[in-house]
Amino acid sequence: MKIWEKIELTLSDWLDHHKSVGGKIFGYLLIVLISISTISFMLETTSLNFRWHWLFRGIEVAVLAFFTVEYIFRIIIARDKKKFILSPLGIVDLLVVLPFFFHFLNLAFLRGFRIFRILQVLKVIRYSEVMTSFFKSFRYYRDEIRIFVLTFVLVLILSSFGLYYFEHTVNPEFGDIPSSLWWAVVTMTTVGYGDMVPLTVMGKILATMIMMMGLMTFAIMTAIVTKIFIDHFFGKRLHHCSFCHYPHHDHDAKFCKNCGEQLDVAALEKAEHVGLKI
């Protein structure tokens, strides 16, 4: 094996798989750095920044330099570099390292990019196999999620238009549709700030319907997420029996439900879940 291929395999393990001892250490190191950077970023907004500004700035530069090198290595080992750069995690990586370059530029309008540092927290997902596999499970429920999003958006739009129509002539708080939209969001999510309330009879009737629709809509979403969670951690696994090749088994099965043959428990635990859409 060529030296470059060995380097690529090592980098791939360290950056993505974390199966070797070195890869696990590197993964934990990155999580520690993300934690330190996040805490430092929060402390910068307190009175401690006047005394320890030099320390917080040093931590910022060191951590961002580290992530910049990591991002460059990820591009180097990526098979499809364009696909990696445009992927959600690739975009997060890019936004995280942007402040490193702008740190050395004395341009006031670029200081806003420092807020991207908080996106380092999202990088923890990359280094957690449990979190990554769980979020991948959402692809099995695209239709259900689309139904929730469509229902929520439709109710939101119709309710904001309806409240505006019934209220705007007598209630200045609903003087425009964006204000009505804000009220609809607050009401449907059951937050209920109470900063805006309908006054007309029809407005109150519509508000009652919106409240009920909000409860039902979020009940649907709660059911979907609960289903994803249960199926992922306690549902079926895609693991073929060595004797009859039956593919779907419970997560804690020890024997094949089709033929009774003993299963490879270790392989079953690592197998991808299939939910009930089989």
C-alpha cells in the first residue's frame, strides 16, 4: 500500500469513523475543543472579557486554526469534494472556520461572522455515531414529516390571513399580516405570550379553532418523532440470518424468528434499523 493511501486511511478514520484508538482520541479532543470554545465565547459576553480578553482571543484563534486544518484535510480525503463542501455538515464546517480568516481583517462589517462560532456545537453531531445514525433515521419518515410541515404551514397562513381580516379594522395589534402571523405562531405553539389578543367575536371563534388545530398539529409531530425514536432504538434491524437469510429481526433478538437459528448478536446490534416500513 502506498504511503499516501495509508495517510488517507488514517485521516479517514480520525475524521469520520473513529474506530482506532487514535481516531477515538482525536474525536474526544475535538469535542473538548468545541466545549472550550463555546464556554469561552459565552464568557466573552460577560464582564470577565475586560480582564481576560487576551485569553479568550487566544483560545478563539487556536481552536479556529485547528478546525481550519481539519476542514482542509476533510476536503483532501473527500471522494466527491463538491458534494462534501455543499453538504449540510460541510457547510457547517465552512461557517465555523470563516471567523478564522476574518479575525485578521480589520473590517467592521465582517465581525458579524464571529457568531458562526456557535455552530461549532453542531459539529458534535458529526463525532457522535448515536446522534448521526438517529438523524439519518428521519429519512424513513419523509412522507409523515412532509404532512406535518404542509399542515402546519397551511394552518399558519390561513389563520394569519383570517385574523387580519376579522381584526385589523378594530384592533391595531393585527394591523398587518406579519403581526397576525406572529400571533398565529405563538398561539399554535401553545406559548401564548398574551401580547396580542383578538377582540371581535369572529376573531375569537377563529382563535379557538387555531388553538385546537395547533394542539392537533404538534401532537402529530410528537407522534412522528416518538415513532422514529422507538423504531431506531427498539425497532427492527436489517440483519440476515446465516441459515434462512430472513432479513428483519428485533433489536434484542438472539434467535431467528423464522427458523430458530442463533443470530450474530454483535452484528445485529450494529445493523441499520428499518422501522416498520419494510
